[in-house]
Amino acid sequence: MTPADMVLTPTGLRFRGRRLPCTIGRGGLTRDKREGDGATPTGLHRVIGLLYRPDRVPRPHPWAKPIGPRDLWCDDPAHPAYNHPVRAPFAASHEALRRADPLYDLVILTDWNWPCAQPGKGSAIFLHRWRRPGHPTEGCVAFAAPDLRWLVAHLRPGLRLCVGGRRPEARPTGPARQP
């Protein structure tokens, strides 16, 4: 790991000399991620994108993409668009990206099971705002709003997030692609 990496530890996320308190999935950490298990997958993940609610927050980076009213994320392992952004109307199982609560006002996208998603290996491992301190996610990593804003201010595509300390498999090191 390099000093430029984000490292998830039992006490929070270490990045740029700071430790940001965060929560992970209700299923803890796992090496064998499955759709719906509520666990956060271990390994080395890369930042591939940034989404934001333009009606609630200013554009954080030129490469950030706005979340519109019809924006969804497919979480149906049987659908060809599994673990990819889609637009409403969309009949298959999905998660709305534009929410009434502020959890997805800023969303950091990772490359977990992307771009060639393996059905059932889990979708949408995001970094986003938490409901409250200590409240687990469905597998994502969540932060207090001020910490998430600080993290977003220091992001760049391709930044690495190490979850669980060890890199379980080789991953391409080329430039990150936008979803």
C-alpha cells in the first residue's frame, strides 16, 4: 500500500494522515461476497466515479456526474445490466440513486464486481453518507457528512481502497474507467 491509498481499518478509514470514522455492512467483512448478504467485500477496490445530487450539493469535481430523478442501479443478478447504472422505468430489481434522505447526496463508486459483473457476487459497493454513527450499511462504507465531503474533496479516479488489509488477487492497474 502507498500513502495515497485509502485503507479501511477496524477504527475507520485511513487516508492522507487522517482517520475517518465509518460503518461497514451489517454482515461484516467477507472474502466471498454474495448479493444480499449485507457484507462489505475485502480486497483492493478502485474509485471509478462520483455521483452527486445537483439540487442539494454543488458539483464536487469536473468528472462527477449528477444524479437525476430517473437514475437507478440494477441489483438483479439475472439481468444483463446487473451492477450498472440504469434509468427508470426499469422492471428488474434496482436501487434508486435519488433518495428522499441524504444518504446518496454524494456517492463514490468503486469497481467491485465491475465492469464485467459476475451474477450474484454483489453490486453497488459505494462510499456514501451514514444514517447515524454505528448504523451498518447493506455492504457499502458510510461516513459522517463532513468526513464524506472532505474525502470527496481529495478524490481522484483510480484511487485505491484497501478493505481487509490484503490484496486477494491481482487487479488491472490501468486508468480507471467511468461507468
